[in-house]
Amino acid sequence: MPGRSQFETGPFPCTRHYKSLPFSNKDYPLICRTLPFTMNDQPESGKPLESAVSAVNNTNRRADAAWFELDPQIKSILDLLSEGLVCLDPDLKVLWANRSTAESAGLAPEAFVGRHCYEIRHRRSEECPGCPVRKALQSGQPQEGELCTPDGQDLFIRAYPLLDEQGIVQGAVELAVNITGWKQTEKELRDQLDRLEVLLQARNAELSAVNEQLQREIAARRRAEEALRSSEQWFHKVFRSSPDIMFIVDDEGRYFDVNENWSHLTGQRREEAIGSRAVQPVLIISPAALARIAGEIAAERTVHNLEINYRSQTGEQHAGLMSVELLDLSGDRCCLVSLRDITVRKHIEHEMARLDRLNLIGEMAAGIVHEIRNPLTAVRGFLQMFRERKEWSDYTKHLDLMTAELDRAGAIVTGFLSLAKNRPLNQKPHNLNAIISSLLPLIQADALTGDKYVQANLNEVPDLLLDENEIRQLILNLARNGLEAMSASGRLTLNTFMDGGEVVLAVQDQGPGIEPGLVDKITRPFVTNKEQGTGLGLAVCDSIAAQHNATMTFETSPAGTTFYVRFPLSVNTSPKQRP
């Protein structure tokens, strides 16, 4: 055929009848990577996109739409493009579409031919506004633009006019690149930059505030150091050598100084405390006492010997007397706080009061208990005799009630006797588990009458020097108190275990707990929250524990109460497997 020239495309020959389009590679960056073949008869060889468009332009011109034909090998090459390529006539009807275009629309390439491009891709009944293909057909020059499809895809369109040898436009080639991902990435990057800008501004403001705060703290620390240096000569020995806990704070609540006893209390070194804000989680001050302190300081008056509670770094609670004095250190008003530990004194006072009560009860019991028991026994005997007589059968309920009340009076007398006992204990080596095991059937029988349950978790413990009868009474009292505190279906648990150098008996119930108003005085005689209680059971338990050099404590909450009796180990004990 005249005018035919050969492309060097490996095994794929193709022909053209029209001059090549005068475009350079710089105009077509999108698909320069796609068709790496050259043109022997082109002055600007090695231009892939020019070769692709020229190959489309080099078709057989005819009088109708059938003039457009592509060599099968060129179709195969153009189908390799990842971008969509469509050949259109002047009416924007599709003459040919490559595979990428068909796949993006979910149709076969043949389904495009003869249909308007805007009907298929954009689902429109008329041309798209600003269509680059229409502009290329009208101007005879390459055009480009962006369009958005109905399904939300952004396309970058390049349109190239197809010219014959006279330069007349016969159609156009549309190259479409999906830039949805690029647009989304661009938007995300822009949003990210906006967010970074906001964060940067906020961070700058925060750093400025922190810097200002830091400067204030540095200035305050310097003032504190200067004040301490001016007063240290005359204050140092008294402050440091005081047996009380002492510290100094300024108006802003920052430490000027602390003594060694304060460091022992909080576990914080003096160097760490000076200049820091005073936080006192160890102090337990009631709102009324706190208001009093604030009022005295505001009136520039001192506070002397205000009783408060506080905790050490080990969590142990102490009682103390707090005093607050106002000081003027280098022109700054400060408060000197001293705290004197009175825990031992309070404990001694408590024990003395308890012993006084027990002595009083003992003296009363020793004087009247025998005088009361004899008439009670006589009256109870006559009541039982009357109950057996037929003429008194109508009064059986009244006689039973009178007998029960006499038994209750007898229990009170027995409680008095238990508190008043001052005789030596009959202590012998016994195993706590064995005593509990012998009492377990009796405790379980009491529990079954109230639809309650008893569980024993007896771990291996050594023998102890115990008065068996006294310990049995202690266990029964604690168990019955727990059973009486629970409603039906409650569970009472008796535990034994080792804790350091002590054997521990724990009696746990599932009752409502001890009322807050009774917590501090629950072991005092006659203190009870039961309607028919004597208030002597726990007092007797506490007395028995004290006689064995043991301590009785308890933990209570709305979920239940647990009493702990801690026995010190005997010197000659050895571990023994529980029965």
C-alpha cells in the first residue's frame, strides 16, 4: 500500500495512512510508560504516547463510520493500557474502546460501539458540560479536563483530535485516567495538614502556658530557697531535732521545708518535697476541723492541739495532735505545722477505760451473780412444775414465755461470770482445727434451723497452748453471732491459716455488716444491735482472746463481716496435719 511505513514493535507490525500528530512527550505524562515502541520514519522517535495516538490516527478513511479500522495487533497493544482509551466520531459516538474502559463500566468492549460516550460512562442524555473531547473536535488541538462519574469516580480526561492528510478533524481519541484515589489522597493530605496546623497552634499555646507556669514555679522555688537560707541558722536545730512531725508551707500550698519525721511518715525525701505543692493524702481531717483550721489561719490566729487521724506510708493509722503557727519568712507568710503522735496514749486510754468497765462488771458480777442465780433457779423450777399440771394448761404459752425470759436472764448472768473470771487458764497443747471440727456439727445444726449453711476451710496450723473450754466458747459465740446476722441462704465460713508468726482464726458471715455507729464500740459490754441480745458475746470473746495473748479484730462492709483472732505461736509447737 502506498505511503505505508513499518513500526518497530517486535512481532506486532502496524500501518498508518496519515501524518503523525505534532505532540511531544512532555504533553502526555500519564501514559508515557505504557507503550514502549518507536517509529522509524518519525523525526522524534522513542515517544510512546505519540506512537499510540498516531497508530489510532493511521486508520483507513472511509465515507461513513466504517472508515475507522484498527489493526488487530494495535488493538492488542492498546488493550494493554491501564488507562481507558476510547475512539470517538464527531458526534461523540464510540468507534472503539479498549479493555480498561470496558472493565471500568462493567461491559464488553463491543457494547460501547455506536453509543454516545456520555450515555455509557456518565449516564446522561446530553453532552457533559465542558467536555474535553468536544473542545478537541472543535479546536483541532489536544484538550484536557476533569469529570466526575455518577458513581463518584474522578477522571482526568485527555482528548486528541484525529486529523486526515488535509488536517480535517475526523474524530478524537479520549484517554481517561481514574484519579479518584489521587484526589482522595490529596484531600486526606490537605485535611491532615489542617489538623497538624491546629495541633501545632494548640501545642504552641500549651508550651507557652507550661513555660509561664515553669517560670512561676522557678521563681517560687527561688523565693523558698532564699527564705530557708535566711532562717536556717536559728531554726535548723529546733526544726530538725523535734520529735514531732513538722513541715512549713506558704500561701500557695508549697513546701518550704520538712523535717525527718515527716519524711519517715510520707516516704518522700526532703529534697523532693521542697518547692513542690503540698498534698496531704495521709491526713484525715473532718470537715468541721478543716473549717476551724482555715478560719483560724484567715484570722491570723494559731491552732493548738487539734486532734486528727493520719496514716503512715505503710498504711497504719495513727492519732495525733496538730498545731499550726503563722510565720513570716523573708516577707512571705507561711504556716508551721507540727503533728504529735498520740497513738500510744490513745491506746492506753482506751485499754484503761475498757479495763475499768470490765473491773466494774467483775465487781458487780462477783457481788450479785450468786444471789441472782439461786432465785432464778427456784422460779424456773416452779414454772416447769406448773407447766406439767393440767389446771395450768391454759397458761402454757405464758409459762413458756416466762421460762424463756428467765433463761435470757441466766445467759446475762453467765456472761457476767465469764467477764469476771480472773482465774488461771488451764492451757494445754491443742490444735485449733481439732476444736473447730468437734464444734462443727453443733454449729451446722444451728445453721440448718435457719436455712443457712456452714463451711470450714481448715489449713494446716501448729498446736497452741489453749484453754479448750474458753476457746470453744469463743468459737461458738463468733459463729452464732454470724448466723444471727444473716438471712436465709446465707453462708458462714470458718477459716484457719498461718500469717507470718501467727495462727489466724477467721469467722466470716454474709450479713449486712456492722452499723457505722457501733464499729468503735462493738466489743464493749451491753453494746448490741439485736433486739434480744445481751451485748456480752463479743465482750466475752475479746476477753478470752486477751487472756491467750491474742488479738481480735474485724472487717465489715455491706457484704458481710469477718472477725479475726490472731494467736501468737508457742515456742514448742510443731506443724500438725489437720484432722
